[in-house]
Amino acid sequence: MDRRIYGGSAVTNLILFLPFFFSSSASALSKNLNPSSGSGQINSNSVLVALLDSRYTELSELVEKALLLQTLEDAVGRHNITIFAPRNEALERDLDPEFKRFLLEPGNLKSLQTLLMFHIIPTRVGSDQWPSEDPGRVKHITLANDHLHLIKGDGKKMVDSAAIIRPEDLTRPDGLIHGIERLLIPRSVQEDFNRRRSLRSISAVLPEGAPEVDPRTNRLKKKPAPAPAGSPPALPIKSAMAPGPSLAPAPAPGPGGKHHHFDGEAQVKDFIHTLLHYGGYNEMADILVNLTSLATEMGRLVSEGYVLTVLAPNDEAMAKLTTDQLSEPGAPEQIVYYHIIPEYQTEESMYNSVRRFGKVRFDTLRFPHKVAAKEADGSVKFGDGERSAYLFDPDIFTDGRISVQGIDGVLFPEVEEFVESVKKPVKKVVQPRRGTFVSLYLLH
């Protein structure tokens, strides 16, 4: 997963995270964790600070990527905790790469959180609390609302299937950390991974085309015989490169929901969450969810097999919009529709197009207006004049169906209107009236 979405290294995030743990006071550096319950404080001697500054850097990064820091703060505020920390090698080299990719996908954030909380017990369990006899077993509930078993067998201390290699590696007043040899995977996460992997293999199967009806006879057309291998293309290259329908269907829809199609609603939620995690695109996410029904409409289109590319203006660009520009009936929808291209384009494909053809005009969902793109300063520039925008944050989200490209300006279409005195078409930028800007509420 790209570090731009979830953050940098553990050392960098430790520096950013320490202010949440202790104030600038030189004596008692502490902070209230749960104001509603008033349940305790945390300071620089906390087990959480020790974890972020420990040898378990891979685990620390996963905790931060899973957005679990506040949850763990609350847990420490209520009681002592015990953390079973896998060694770095268990997460770097010993973990299945496909499973690691699954954990770091934005749509699987819940699975990552469940996996990590499975390694934490909301009580203090020291080395002397393992069973004394061989074999012996003691059960403890975890923060994931599941169970771990402390086992003594063959003279070794175990937690489920992992051996304790560094007992009480770090001890603090509010908890302790045991180093373990491998990652513990709860059954629910393993089943979720197997289910996603199974669906992915099914969705790779190309669908059969829908039957065509002859309008003259109202009978089904016979499918043409497949062309032999090595035969020339059925269409000339000029026709093959011509733009297709305004809403070109995706090449390979597959099962994802109960009606055997892709779950477009879930994919739209994923890309909106990615926008929020990436940072700087809260206003665009808020328009999609709170001010319009566009998120629902986009989910429906993706479920039906269409692909979309979203040119997302950043917050700085959206701040230049005025109250009147957003308050007129249908204005937010029309603005966003002009920023959605009914094709699947990445930063690389768009840049290659403008490099090859000079100026490219993409269809938009705001019919019949198109958005022009050309190469400028080593990037892709959309529009002309003052209302132009550069491709600023490439490939924020790309899942094969929805592509999100960050731009640094809000685009408006150009239309031709005739001036009586000169009888020549004059280009004019279509934009609503100007007024005072009102900030949008952020999506929570």
C-alpha cells in the first residue's frame, strides 16, 4: 500500500504521534484518554510508546496503517494490556505476499484491525502466568473479541501456535510486550481472505456477450464463426481507435453481489475512503456523499459494468468555489459530472495519449461537453486559460473499474456563443454566478 495514504515509517510516525501521548510539561507528561469516562491517563512510560519505539517496527507500522492508535489509547486508559508482537522477519519475509497485499487494501481495513487486535489481551499476563504443567492451557479473550490460548508444551511457552521467543521483552506500568516467532491469524480473517481470493479467480472469467436481435425479423442473430488465429483485424485501425459509446461497458464484469455483478457501491465507498485517508480531498468526498446522490449513481453504474475516471479537485481548488456556484439547483451535480470520464484512464495512459496525439478530448458525464487534455510541464493539463488544472496527484485510487486522479483546479466546460456584431463564434466559460464561499462539512 502506498505510504501516501496511510503514513510513513514507524520512526516518522512516532515523532508525529508522541504529542498525543504527553504534553510539554517536563514533570508529569500525560494526557486524558477518555474524557467521557475519565478512565485513566497515559504518559511517556506507556507500553504504546514503547511499542512504537521498539524493535517491532513492522507491527508498529501496521498498527498505524490500521488507524488503531486511538482504540489502543482507550484500552490502556481502562486497564493493563498484553501485546504479543511478531518479530519483523515474520511480517517481512515469512508472510504470504498475497495475504499481505490483501491486508493493506483500503477495502480490507476491518480485517487488518481484527488481525492486530487479536494479538492484544486486555489484561496483564506475565511469564509466571503460563500453565505450570506440561501440557497445560489457559484461555484469554482478546481485543478482537476472540480467544487466545496460553500453552506450555515440550518445555516451551506458546500462545496458540506461536512460540514466545522474547518473554516480557518490554514491561511498563500499563502493560507488557512478549516477542513471538510468527503472526497469529484469526479464523475470521483467514476465511475473509479465502473468500476474496475465490471471488477474484471467478471474476477473471470473461463473460459471454448478450444475444443480439435482428430488428427486421425480430429473431436472434447467429453468432459469427470465430476468426482463425493470425487473421487480420475485423476493423481497420482508424475505427478501432475511434471513441466508443459515452458509457463504454467494462470488458469483464463478474460476480460480486447476490445478483452476480460487481458490488459497485462497495467500490465507490472504497475510493471515497481512500480520498479521505490520502488527505486534501475532503470537500470532493463531501459533495459526493452529502450534497448529491452521485455516490449512489456511480455505484449503480459500476455494478452494471461501466468504468469511470474521476478528476478530483483538491481542497484548495474547491475553496475557490462560491456559495452561489454550489447553491444553484443541480450545480454540485453538474460540476462533478464534468469531472467524470466514462473511460478507465490512469496517469500513464492519459500522459501517453497527450504525448502521442497532442490534444485529446475526453467525453464526460455532463453531456455533450468534453474535457480537453494536453501535455504541459511534464504532466497532463486539463482545460485552457485561467480555468485549467494540472494532474497533481496521480493514481490516488485504481482498481480496474474506478480511477481517481487528483487535479489542482475546478474545471468548467466551454461553449460557443455568437456575437451579433462580428458574427463569429466566441468561446465562453460556463460557470455559475459568484458569491461568498461556505465551507462544506467534512465527511465522517
